[in-house]
Amino acid sequence: MSTHSINDVKSLLVQVAEGDEQAFAQLFKLHYNQLGDFIYRITESKPLTQEIVQDVFLKIWINRSTLPAISCFKAYLMVVARNHAYNCLKQIAREKSRQKQWTDTVLHQAVSGQHETMSGNTAPDAGKLLEEAVELLPPQQKNVYLLSRQEGISHEGIAKRLNISHGTVKKHMVLALRFLKTHLRTNINILILIITTSFRH
């Protein structure tokens, strides 16, 4: 960058610090593409990159009074952008971890037969999802599942009570658990999407 260009940027910084919105727009336009390319190499996500670029410039506008003291705006901009990008990625990783934990907990309910509504950081609809999924099972699979998971009856005991073979009980349990896991995973992902979208709006 030439000395003239550096002086132009410093002049823009002073104007932005004084609240000049047109100068801020020029500053944004001057660095937008380069900053976007820099952030994209970190995030590998165009939507996230656009969001971070907007956040970074919003932060710069909010703290515009400090701009005249910055000796190299480009370096400052890249540091701010890099830190914000890494923070966003960490937040996304934590959110994915929480979602996975929630999904795994609900799926564990299907295997263990725990129908209580979960508390803590998990969604209150998790137990309800499982109950609704159980109601969708074919009658015999539902009977076998409930006898095993809710009443704790062994496969042998279920076979005697329902007057079916031990192999049939095992087959019904395998099919029931397979259906519950598939159904719950699908609906949990939909619920997560709905919740995430509602938070964004």
C-alpha cells in the first residue's frame, strides 16, 4: 500500500471516529473482499464468513473513537477478525457438542426405556418425543418394548406372557429399537433446526 493510500485510510479512520457514516462505508468497501477471503480460509463457510465480517465492522463502528490511535488498520482488522472467527468456531463446536449430547441422551432413552422428561440443558420435549415414537410402533412391537423397558421383564418372561417364542421377542425388540432410533434421530434434528432458526430470528 502506498504512503498516499495509508494516509487515506488514516483520514477515513478519523472521519469514522467522528461518526461519518459515508467514511465508514468507504472503509468497509475498501477492506470487505480481502477480509472476507481471510475469514473464509478460517471458517470455510460463506454464510459464517459474511456474518463475521458484519460483526467485525459493527464492533469497529461501536468502538470507532479508538480508531485514530491505530497505526496499522489492516493488521488491527485482521487480528480482530481472526479472534472473532475462532470464537465463533468454538461456539459452534460447543453447540454441536450439546446437540450431540442431547441426541445421544434421547436415543439412550429409547434403548434403556427411560421415559422421564429430561432436565438441565436438554430440551423439555425429549421425553415426549420418545413417548410419541413408542405409540407409532406396531402393537406387538410396542407390547414387547414396554414390557421390557418399562416393566423390566426379561425376554423369557415376555415370551411366556405373550405366548410367543423367545426368538420372536428378540426380533420385535430389535425392530422396535431400530424404528425408535431412526424416528427420534430424524425428529430431533428437525427440532434442533427449528430451535436454532428461532434463536436466529
